[in-house]
Amino acid sequence: MKLWIVIAVLLSASVSRAGKAFLNTEDGRIISVFNSPGMNWKNCKLKRDCEAVGWPDNSAEIEILSSSPKKEKVEDPRTGELKDEEYVLIEFSYKRVVDGVTYSKERAKGWIDAAYLSEKKQKGFYTQSQPAPQKEVCDSKTKKTPQFLKDLEVVSTAIGNKNITEIAEALKEFTGQCVIDPNKSLSKSTNGNSYDAYVLPKLLKQRLPRNIKNENGKTITTQDLINIDALARTLYGEMAGCFKHGLQYPMAVARIAHNRAQARGRDKEFIRAPHRAEKGSLAKVVTSDSQFNVWMTNHGSKPNNSLKLALCPPSNKSKPSWQGHLPRQEELDIWEDALRIVTEAVLFPKRNFEKRTAQIQQLHYTSGMGSFYNMKQVNPLIENRKISRNSCVEIWQENNKS
């Protein structure tokens, strides 16, 4: 067994036993804590005595009080599918100031989805914080990397993440527009490609964003914008329920899509016609409904409800999304993180994305299948975060590869 597979088995992304814990989220993200287990932003509204009792972020002090998690069958707020989830009772404290207003809780108690928690504090994938300056003590005898060089590396990463975050923020205006009436059933004939029928005509009518450049200093193109929009919609439609388990899961799917777009001589396998000529290889890969089910018009004889998620994602807090009403903050956060991932994948593939996801060289993934032809499942890491939750992503190694 390869060393990194052993490490993947040993590392744990979440924690559910009693003791100190941390929110495994990006900076600035707040998570709802409820007065009863099994609740989320959707089903709490349907229960008369349900209420949110606090909103900690990843700087909050958290203590798990329950000795074992409470298992619940919870309806996915997007697909309606019943899923097995684990909830833990926590005590939490936080204090933060937002736009001059102080929000605080002191030793409050409530229930939270255990997927959001980890035993150790983990830096977010898009953390922008920089290290505090330290006095460097020179020692000619030591061969250790000087601290100031380590700090410079962290500063460089922070600057890079800030750049990606700022570009993703600027791209919100140009991507993810709702192209349907979310309160009506889908009726348009897709002629074989839902993205081309619903999204592309509107996307091609708008201007390109100004002053956004890729890692080579070249201004963003129409094809870049289509790639970003198509991949972001696909990640949200396919993976929205798994973002809470860590961004390594949508990142893994984005990397596999990237690998497919780069796979020479395998276009017929991963790109199924028809596609409009304006689309690049990546957009063609992720909007081929035989490869990414979110773009299927129907699942058998039934309409594909997930298609609405991709056609009307929670991209604007002031406009209704697929739910038919203004999106909740949790959904806005998922879309924002999806945009960060695809901004990095499309505009900064060599400088950032391929380095982060270097262990993922595979071309195939499934979710919750348990097997895939006669391929071997692998568990790569993305920045020391294991990809082990099979219900989200199973990565498969082709037999002719090492």
C-alpha cells in the first residue's frame, strides 16, 4: 500500500466524540446550530418548535458534549433524498463584529451536523491570513528551513488565495445567472444539451468582465467564462450536499473534469455531442449529460429535479434561486466556494490548482456505488484532506495505470 494511502486512512476529517472540536469551514463562514438534532435550513421551517440557537464560525470555541452522535434520517434540502446524518450536542462561544455590529454567544448549547467538525483546527483552502512576524535566529549549524522562508511561503499562498477570492467575487456578476422561472416546470426542448439550450444563449449576450487575467497575464476570454460558468453550475448541481464535508470533494470532481478535458484521444469517451462551437473542452466535458447527470433532462421517465439547481443556482442574494425564493446564506456560501474552485481550476491551473490536486490523476469518479467496472478505488489527498466519504466521491484507477 502506498504511503499516502496509509496516511489517508489515518487522517480524520470530522469528529463526533466528546471533547474540544473546531469548525472545518472556510474563513467567514457561519454554521447554524439548532435546538434539536436532524435540522437544517429547510426542514427547521416546517417544525413548529425548531429554532436556530447560534451561528458560530471557525474561530468559535466548541466543545462536543454528547458521548456518541445521534443518527438521523435527514431529507436533503436540494434533492429530497433521505440521507443518514450524524448530529452532536455542542457548547459554543463566539464574538465577532460585522459592519460595526457585535454578535456573540457565551456557552450556548445546541445540535450541529458532525460533518462540519474536526478534531484539529484546519486552515481553510482559501484562507488569506498571514503569519505574525517572528524574529529570526540564525544558526549556521542547523539545516532546517529558516522560519522567515517558511513565513514567506505562507505569505505567498495568502496573497494567491486573496487573488483567487477577489477574482471569484468579481465573476459573480457574470456567472450563474438564473435562466429559468424557478416556480415553473422545465418545458424547453434541449435538443440533446441542456446547457446549450438554457444557459449559453444568455451567457453569450453579456459583455466580458474587465481587468481579469489568468496566470499568464492574458485577459479572460469568452471560452474561459463559459468554462467557469459551466463547471461552477456542475459542481453545485452535483456536489452541493458534500461541500460541508470539506472542499476536497468538489475540488476532486473539478480535477477529474480537468483531467478528462486534457486527456488526448479520448474525446469521444468524455465529450458526447451535441455541443456548440463556442464551448471549450472543459465546458463540453462537464455539460455532457452522459458524464454529469445534473445536465440530464430526465432520469428515466421522471424529470431530473437536479437540473433546476444548475439552471438557477444561488448566485445572487437579491434574486430567487431554484427554491423559488431568496437563497439562504448557506447556499450562497456553497456557490461562492464553487466559484473559488473553478476560478482556480480555469484561470490558475498550473500555478495553483494542479499543485493542490496533484495526487488526482484519475479520470473516473462515482458517488456511493461501491464498485466501478473492475477498477480499483484510490484515496488521494488534497492538502492533507482525505477523500474517503464514498457517498460523495469514489475515485477509480484504470487497470492500465500504475
